[in-house]
Amino acid sequence: MLTIDVISVYVICGAGALIGAAMLRLADSPQPDAAAALHICNRGLLVLGVSMLSLLLPGSAELPLVQVIISMGTLVCTAMCGWGLGRLAGETVPTGAMVAVIGAMVALTLAAMPFGPHGLSIAVALGLVVTSLLAMWLVRRMVVAPRNLSARVLGLLMVVLGFSSLLRLYFTLRYRGAPHSHLMLMPVEAQSLFAVFYGVLPIVVSTLQMVSVNAQLRQNLDELAERLRLAIADAPWTKITNEAIDVTASVGVTLVELGESLDDALRRADAALYRAKREGRNPVQVSVEAA
């Protein structure tokens, strides 16, 4: 198997985390839970990105302080992303409890610092088990009753992260060789697999989260429109007009982007309305191009 330079992958992971954070920063949602999820995950990815990019400094991978920083950034990011995705899944997550978890992860890495790379490796492996299993629990609805396909993939990704963290802890506790500056104490072949997984995880999570939020917006708009259509169809028009008539409505809905002109938004809504009419009248069509 091809051997991969783990430190280089960490740097790529950090860059991907910052890109993912920027993507989430540009996203928005009128729903409180979705907006909070975007904000929390954005902050978590920022922490991870800054901590991993500290490895760009020459010789920094061997510095104890940098090893503590990347350990802390990894655990804090995992806890915050689990928290944010839990909010997206509809879980009520007490802020105080999550702040306590994040504080515990910081304390764990600081406590392991005097024991060098080997102690930090154990601390990171143990902390990842705690935070990833917590994330699995918080996103369980995404797996068993997802609102959309991207939400299910996000949930399954957290499941993979949880089991991989358990496997990493197993490797770490059984490891008997010299410690590594990248803090992954496991066979070389496993190092490559774990490094690739960690390298792509931030950008994949942020992309799936944006897709899930947009899909949820579309579903809500389709539902904030279907209720209107049914209300029109079920209204007592015979009593209002004194004639035996049925009234139906085709509905076209869109989102208005920040700074967008009302005319552009109305053109998209009008296009959605005509699609609804072409499909036989009395349906709902949603355009989320501005989401």
C-alpha cells in the first residue's frame, strides 16, 4: 500500500477545514436550529484549520506546543461539529453541557502534555472516542429518520468516525514502538487510511451540511406553500360567491438572496409558477437558486 506523509495530510485537512468554514459562513438559514448548526460548525472548522496549519512552520511538527495545539484543535472541532450537526438533526443540546465537554477536551490535552507524544497520542485517541460517540448519539435521527439523503450520509459519516475512533484507540493502546510526531500510533498501512479519511472529512462534512440545509429549506418552503394551496382549495367558495364553484391555486415559491433585487426574485418565482401550471395546475413548485 502507498505510504502517505501524515503531516502533509494534516496540512491539507487544515486547509480543507478553513474552506469548509468559509462555505458555512456564506450559507444562511431562517430556521434557528439550522442557523445555529451552521454557526457552531463554522467555529469548529475554524479551530481545526488554524491548529492544523500551524504545521506549516518549519520543524513545527516536533514542537510539543504545536502537538498540543493540533490535538486540542482536533478534539474541539469534533465536539463542536457533533454539537452543530445535532442541532441540525433537531436535538436540543444544552450549551452548558457542550461547553463542559469542550473544556474537558482542552483539559485532557493539557494534562497529557508533560507525557510527550505518547501521552498526547493516547489523549487524542481517547478524546476522539468520547467526542465522536457523542456526535453519533446527537445525529442518530439523521440515520434512523433523515429529513433528506444528505442528512443520512452525514449521520452515517459520524458513525464511521465513531467506529474509526474506537479502532484508533485500540491501535494506540497496543502500540509498543517509538511515538510519532503526528500522534497516530498504529501500523503504517492503517496510518495511510486514517490520514486520507481525516484529510477529506472537513470539506465533506461542510459540503453535506450545506446541501442538507438547502434541502431542508426546500422541503419547508414546499410544505410554508402546500398549506396555502390546500387552504385555498378547501375554502367555502360556494358560500362566498353563492355559486357552486371550486377554486384551486398553482404556487411558485423562491428565496430572496441578500442584496438581490426583488425583480430577479419575482422572475424566479414566476418561472416556478409556470412550471406548476404546466404540470396540470394546482401543484406547488419551489425554486431555491438563491439559497
